[in-house]
Amino acid sequence: MSWIQKLLPPKIKRSEGVRKSIPEGLWSKCPACEAVLYSTDLENNQQVCPKCSHHLRIRARHRLDLLLDPEGRYEIGGEVAPVDALKFKDSRRYPERLAAAAEDTGESDALVVMQGAIKTVPVVIACFEFEFLGGSMGSVVGERFVRGVRAAIESQSPFVCVTASGGARMQEGLLSLMQMAKTTAAVSLLAKHRLPFLTVLTDPTMGGVSASFAFVGDVVMAEPGALIGFAGPRVIEQTVRQTLPEGFQRAEFLLEKGAIDMIVDRRQMRDRLASLITLLQGTPAVA
Amino acid sequence: MKTSFLEFEQPIAELEAKIEQLRFVQDDSAVDISEEIGRLEVKSLALTKEIYAKLTPWQIAQVARHPQRPYTLDYLEHVFTDFEELKGDRSFADDHAIVGGLARFNGQSCVVIGHQKGRDTKEKIHRNFGMPRPEGYRKALRLMRTAERFHLPVFTFIDTPGAYPGIDAEERGQSEAIGRNLYEMAELRVPIVATVIGEGGSGGALAIAVADAILMLQYATYSVISPEGCASILWKSADKASEAAEIMGITAARLKTLGLVDRVVHEPVGGAHRDHLAMAQSLRKSLHEVMKPLSALSIDELIENRYERLMGYGRFKEQPVQ
């Protein structure tokens, strides 16, 4: 023991190695303001930081729970499952990546579609699961999206898509690029049937998802601070060789440039969706 | 124009250099070596055929980007007549990376739209290396609307590394411009034939490639991301581009088997850049054969078929929900 350690009173001596373990997940740190938050508070606040209103990413099913009425909802397209059409292999085979993603998320691909109601207003919602291979759009995402659109048309319901995606899924090659054309063409049918199509762009919405149906909605909304764009910031930086301006490609930047209609706080999203849909459909407001 | 050779073509280049040398010698020589030259020419052709018969996807990607490859304006000269270029998107600017306008195909009026790359440094910059900004896609859409109004078929030519990833492009809504085209092209009430003539680079290519028939030149590529881009994501190194090209399935032959391309247009021996005229002839024949049945359809049938084609994209399986 060195002389200084001898001098210190026993109370403030650091106990080496036997640190008290903190139960996992009880506390979380806001990635934006770094405030230490009680997880339950964050949960009760729809994963929005109570201190700085930073919107944390949330899972697709959690999102659907927040938006849809609890009763009378059912899933569409859950039977559609991925295949490895290209026999794609980099450091790992594509089926292995799929299996690992399924294991981690409990989902079978990156889009969850549900028919239900928002404050009694019937609706079909498609929600991207970013945790599943970066929310990338491959054949299954495209097909589930289309089945959702078809269900909306059959039931004469509006269609809402909540995006969170890095873009097209590389492991399906050109098949995934074609999903951009497929999903966007499906959306054009909604307009023919005079059914509202609304998009909610959340962090992040990039590449192939951004550059297909995301901006052709009747109303395009975004969550505060969401990163939204065609090319990723790193790619742009490498191309133009200059630092990007502060707030570039954030929801607020897009609003300023006229690319989106509005920025909506997650905690008001359900109310605002119900309001916009009834306004578009010319039906009475819901309480 | 002297052919410039790619790395894998070096054996051909050496042979051609030798032929060139002999021709030079021949001029002031009493001995007749024309037989020898002829022999070497045959050999060079055979060698070219041999090399091109087994190109790897990465080598094909290089042919697709060959600096002497015919571009949209070359086809406008050799396949179409009476081209009247129409410029500008009517709200911001004229994008030089996309050209378009009215023309005649076999005497019939049509609208032609295509990516345009530049040959020398100055023109490359002028054309932004064939990478369009939103105004390019908006110009394309405007021209398609004109085509629809006058019931003119649309021919598009795809040859881009991708939509321009720049600050200004993002500010003016690159995503929206591409998405809007996909949306409108799905229901455009005239026949659309798209041909990938060089590089089909991702969303920037697709934005003018939603069509009733998709053709692809033999040594063109079409992919969701460039081989370099794919490699830098998967292996964190652009050097693995050749492996990426292999696994992504970017060639005409592969995409034909996947059902994503309707017809592969054969190129002259040694690639389209060796013989622009022969290439144009082969393309004109293919375009004619593809457009003929399309123009026989009623507009409603055409739109219905296009919609079915779009909805049919994708490979998946159906299984009981767990």
C-alpha cells in the first residue's frame, strides 16, 4: 500500500474489482443530451427523452402499439418470407444473416404491416423494422408493402407507411432495386381509389426507401431530428470533399427546403394522423 | 479514333501494336509482308473473341464504363433521325447529365431520354460524369408528359454511375425527384422501352427505367449499388470490387436469367466501342422488334401489363405464420 492510500479514510477508497452491478436496462442515457434517464420514464414517454425531446429509435411493433387502437388489428403479409435468390455470400452467407437478424429481432423481415384503426379511423399501417438488417428493402418488404396496399384498397382504408431504413437490400441485388418501382407503383393505385397515403419518415430514411414512395405521399411527415436523404452523409462528403452544413439532411432541414409537410412529435403522432386522415377523407373529426 | 485498351485486353493491345508496326514497315519495304499482317489480324480477332467470350462480371463492368463506349447522343445520331433536343426542367435548370427531346424512329415520332456522359475531361465535367441532379429527372418527367399528351412512345437509355450524391442535389430533393418518376412512369399512358447501354447505377438509373420492355446491351451492367460501393460496405475496402461484381449479379446474361431483363442486345466483337455503327444497327433492330408488339396493344392493356410486371418483381416464399 502506498503512503497516499494509507492516508485516505477507508470510506472513499475504491473497492477494486467488486463494483456493485447495476441491473441491465434500468437506466438509459439519452444519446443526444446524455442525461441519465430512468428507463421506465423513457418507456412511458414513447422513447422520447423527457429532458431534450430527442426521439430514440423504436421497434416496429412498439410503433404499431403506439399508433393503433388495441382492438381489431391483424397482421398482413406475415406469411411472406425471404429467400436467397442470388446465393449471396460475403463474409457470411445471406441466409445466415437473415437467421441472425430473425434471432435478434423476432421478426422474419424488415417490414411489419397491420390493418386496424387509429382512434376508430380504419387504416392499414406498414412499419419498417430498422433492427432487421438496417430496415433494408428486399423482396419481402416490397411484397408485404403491396399486400398492405391491396388490403387498404379492399377495405377502402387509407394507407400509412412509417419508414426507418438504410435503403435497398444489397444481398438481393437488382431484385431489391426493383422493389422501389414495385412499391411506388402500388401507391399510385391508392390515388386512383382516392385513398389517402401518408408517410411518416423516421430516423433514418435513406437511399432506396427515401427515393421511392417516401415523398409521394399525400402528406409527408417526419419525426424531429430524423436523418432523411438519398445519399448517405459519408458518401456525399467523399464526393464533394467538403464538410456538410450543420443539421444537413435532418427533418428540420427538409422542412426548410420544402421537402416535407410537417415535423410531428411522436407523442402527438396518433392524434395528428387521425386528424389528417379524416380531413383528407372529408369525414367528421374524431375525439 | 484509336481504340484504348483495358487492362485485361493487353494481349490484344500488344498484337495490335505489332500489326501497326508491320504496316509502318510495309510502307517503305520492298518485301511483301501483307500476308503476315493478315495472319496477325486474324489472330487478333480470334484473341479478342476468346477474351470476350469469358469476361468476368468485373471486366464487363469496365467495358460498360469504357471511355469510347457509345453514349445516348451517339445512338440519337445513328438509330434515330430528326432529333430536336428539348432542355430544362422549367423550374430550376437544364441538367446536362440527362438529354432528351423529340426524334423519329423508323420515321415515327417519339420521345427519347437518356443519361449522357462526356468523353474528354471538359465534357465529363459538363455532363457531371453522367450523374443527374433532381432537375435532370424533372426534365425527363416533363418530356414524358409531353410524350403522353401527343401519344408518342418513349425510348430511354440508361448509362449512369448513379444519381449525383451532392449537397445541392439533396437540397433540391433528389429522393423526391426519383420517387416521383417511379410513380408517374408506372401509369404513363404511352409505351416505354428502356435500354441499359452502359452503367445502370441504382436509383439514378431506375428513375428513367420503369418500362414495358427492358433491354440491356451484352456488356452493360445494372445493379443496386456499384461494385466498389458494395465492396466498401461489405469488406470495408473498394479493392474487393471484382468479388462484389461477381456476387451481386450485375451482367445482362445473369439478369436475363433472373427475369429482370427482357432482351440482351448483342455487341460487336470486342464491345460496342469497337464499332459504333454496327452497335447502333443491332440496337435499332432490337428496339424495332420490341416496340412493335407494344404499339399494337391498347393503352389500357399496356398499363395493365406494366402494372403486372412491376408487381411481379421479387423472390420470396410463403410459409405459415409462426
